[in-house]
Amino acid sequence: GDASRLLDLCRMRVAVKDLKGAIELLQAVREEEDVAVEQIKNRMAGSGSEASGRKDVIVYVRIETEEARRMGVSGLVCEVQVMLQELLLMEGEEERMRYRKDRLLR
């Protein structure tokens, strides 16, 4: 229970058809005036994907709308996982369990 280690309270996964779709999605998020992009992790290639076995892009965003302020969640950082549809379909239960175990050990 160390709350300072908390990475995200909300998470969503978005499947895109191809890399062009991923780029377009990321551009749209960056252009949204009520969304602050806090961090982007590209795990499509390189050491991050090798270490975790994941092939995705993680975008940490903070929503700053009037509704979010009314609800008291305007400072909340949300994780958006962008993944290619083909890889998502290939991902099996074993990979999901390994990922969950890895998250618990952080």
C-alpha cells in the first residue's frame, strides 16, 4: 500500500489498424485543448518493448474539463494504451497474466 507508487487510476486500450492510425490518434490527443499529455512511452521498438514483451505506445493524459473539475478528478492522470489490432488479437491469456504479474511487482 504505498500510494506514492500509484501510476494510474484509469486506463483504456485503443486498438488501431496500423501505424498511420496510431500516429493520427496521438496527434489528435495532442491537439485536444482539454487534454494535457504528461508523458508518452513508445514500446513499439527498443528496450522498453524487449523488457516488458509489450508492443504499444502508452500515453499518460490529464483531462482538464469543467466536468472533470466538478467531479474532483481534473488532476487525475489516465493511461491510454495504443496497440495495433493485429498484435492485440495475437495476445493470449499467458501474455496478459505475465503483464499483470509484472505490474504487481513494480
